[in-house]
Amino acid sequence: MEATILIIEDDTAIFRALKERLEQWSFRVEGPERYDDIMSTYIRVQPQLVIIDIQLPMYDGFHWCREIRAVSKVPILFLSSRDHPLDMVMAMNMGADDYIQKPFHMDVLLAQIQAVLRRTYSYREEADELIEWNGAVLDINRGLIRREGQEAALTRNEFFILVLLVKSGDTIVSRRDLIRRLWDDEQFVNDNTLTANITRLRQKLAVFGLEEAIVTKKGLGYMAATL
């Protein structure tokens, strides 16, 4: 299967060798833009597989495995020269799917990558869909918003409103359009219903300090601001 692989490896020579070989097998390979903000790259790329080293600048691979696993079920393979059993146990306890020691044989690695992709995606149709907004992660599939270790579940309408506003960027979404998109026919919905949903959404966003990010444009509608 064609898939995108995010390789979190700070050894340039190893990264380039992996990228070159995997692209020969029609995989798309991406690397992090910054080692202090792996999650931004992860959300932008939304890979089908993550390969990660333990020893990295800023934060180690265990940290990023934990952060990714908090928002996604994407398969994660550790690729490390560390061979202590505790490292392997820790990786598996954090949700890693496999642990491969360096040095490794490329053909063996390719076989393990193909095996984990088959196991993961032959039984699951939908990939994770994530959106980053003001340092928070919106998990489309689960209807959750997460920021700095805190997580909140929104109702279907609250989450729909938030995602619609965030995806609209700097464009104002009118109240009439929101009502039509939420309930199909605005003539059967009291205008106060939308107001109540917006109020509850802001209350839940207050947990993350984002209540002011839903901006009311008087007489026009709402928009999701970047703080």
C-alpha cells in the first residue's frame, strides 16, 4: 500500500538512507521541521506510520511517542541503537508497535513496515483526522479537543461548530449558515438554540484558555481566531 511515513531521526545520514530506500518502494517520507515541536509536523503530515529514534534533541523519543499516542492510534516503530530490555519494555508500554535495533538490515525493516501497515489498515478503514488550532488538537474521529495534556469531549453540535469555524479560517460564518449546516432547515430552529450551543462551546474551551478564540462579529456571525 502507498503510505506516508514520518521518520523522527536526527542522524542525517540514516534519515537520508531510509528516505531514499523507502521512496523506491513508493512510500512518501517526511521528517520533522523542528525537534522541539514534533506534533506540528505530525498533524500537518498525518502519516500512516511513524518511525522514531529514542535519542533526540530537546525531548526523547519516549516523550513524542506518548504525545502522538494521546491523540492517535497510528502505528509507531522505534529504531534505536539502545539495546537495554527496559528501553524495549518502555516503548511497548507507551504503545509502540515494534522495536528495531540499529544496525538493521534494510530488507528486514521494509518487511516489518509492510507487516505493521497490513495489520493496522486491513482492519481499519478510517485514518486519524486531526486539526491543530491555537496549540490544541481537534480529533475529528473521536470528537475530542486536547491541549497540554488536558482533554475535553464536545457534543456533536459543539464539535461541528468548532471544526466548521476553524476550517473557515479568517472567514466569518453567519448564524444563518451555521443553523442551516447544523439543522438543515433554519425555519424549524429557534435562534436561541445556536446561542446556547456557542455558549456551551466557549465554556468548554475555557478549560484550555481558548474561550475568547470564538469571536462574535455583531450582525454578521462567528469566526475562530488565532490567539
